[in-house]
Amino acid sequence: MSAEHFVRYETDGAVAVITLDRPQTANAQTPGILKDLDDAWRRADEDPDVRVIVFTTTGKHFSAGHDMSGSDPSADGRSLRPKRAEDGKLVAEDYYDWETRGYLEYAKRWRDIPKPTIAAVQGKCIAAGLMLCWPCDLIVAADNAQFSDPVALMGIMGVEYHAHTWELGPRKAKEMLFTQDSVSAHEALRTGMVNHVVQLEELRAFTMQLAHRIAQTDPWALRMAKRAVNHTLDTMGFSNAIESCFDMHHLGHARALAASAGRTVVMADLDRMKAAGRTDS
């Protein structure tokens, strides 16, 4: 049985546009969708005619984060879920390996693509939704954009790609994580997390105009400028912090697995998040 495809890839001159098109689930991410997104990012990276990459989603919301329904219509038969022991229980090391390959390495690879990248964000960007826009070099937000990471409701200190402090500053990052409240587009602009805030109806046109403007710059100069900034962040400790915080994230998973004797606790977590009004699904 063929999988459904929710990732579109197109080019507009020297600009590649990757679109996650699953509005009926607020662009929730399954393992299969993330694999398809990674394939699209690789395609744009390897295309010599592409100078700038734009990432967008369709519908009211940018992304509701990981799809916790347990189904994956885009998986195409690929085994992308964490393995289980013979007794059907999850173990911490398998969970760790799965999220390393399926979440963290994707975000790190997209961040380090040598071409300039821009995310266009509308509506709610929840938890793993941050892992779609934070790896991008620039973020353009619609004036209705809201950014949040409510996974403390699951007993975890934040999503796998823990860039909160770098994106928001320490105090705003703590407030987001402590309260599970959203950060508005204009608050994100003040912290430097987003580059521009525009009216929703102008989001795509503004983003594409910016991408085409950047595409006029010499590709080698763009590559070296991106490398210089990312290298500076890494010298300040960015990549080391991401790796360390990923381990803390998995301490939360290990605690949950121990408390549940290895049974899946995702649906209970989802129910708590729904009850707190953190998801739209």
C-alpha cells in the first residue's frame, strides 16, 4: 500500500521551496514525514542551481509538533519507530537511538546546510514545530504566530533540539519552559528569534522577496558568511549545549519509561497537553 505524501518540493528561479502540507493535522510530524522532509532538504542542498531554501507549511498553523496518534500514513513501510524488546516494552537506549537519528540529527543537518535558509511561520508553532524553524538561518513570522514548548507537561525539560536559550535569551527561555506559555511573534522579534513580523496575508510574498534578494549575492560569500556565524555560535558553545541538553531530554524519557515499566505513555501525555489547551488536535 503506497504512502501518502505531505511534503512538496518546488523551485522558483534560484530559490527552492519545501512545503509541509498536512493542514488537517496542523502539520503534525510523523517519522515518515520527517524522513521526507530530510530528503527534500538534501535535494535542495545538492542542487547547484539553488542558492536559497525556503521552508513553509500550509493551513492555519505552522506545526503542532510531533504526531502522537501512533499512525504514520507517510511511512511507506519504513521502520522508523523505536524498537521494542521481545516483551513489547520500550527501553531507554532504543528510544535514545531513535530520537538521535530521527529528530536531533535532522535538525543539526538542516542547520548546517551551507546555503541560506528561511522559515515562514504562521499560527501556532508548538514543541517539535520549533525544530522545523530554529535550524533555519532566518525566520519570518506572521503577526499571528505563537511559539511554545509545553513538553514539561510530559516531565521533560524541552524538545530534543534545545536552542531555547540561544533563541530567546535565558530569562525568556525559562519563562517559556516553566509556564508552557506561548511567545508571540512580536516578543520573538524583540528577542531576536525572528527577523521580521508581517501581516499573515503578506507572509509568503515577503519571504519569497527576501529569498530572491539574498539569492542575488555571490553563493560563496553566502556560504562563508553562514559558516562564520555558525562557527562563532559553536565557539560560544552552541553545539556542545545542544548535545548535553539532548541527554537531559532523554533523562526525562528514561524516568517516564521507568515509571511506566516500559509501556508507552504518549497518549496519556497527549491527554494532559489537550487538557491544558496546548494542542489543537
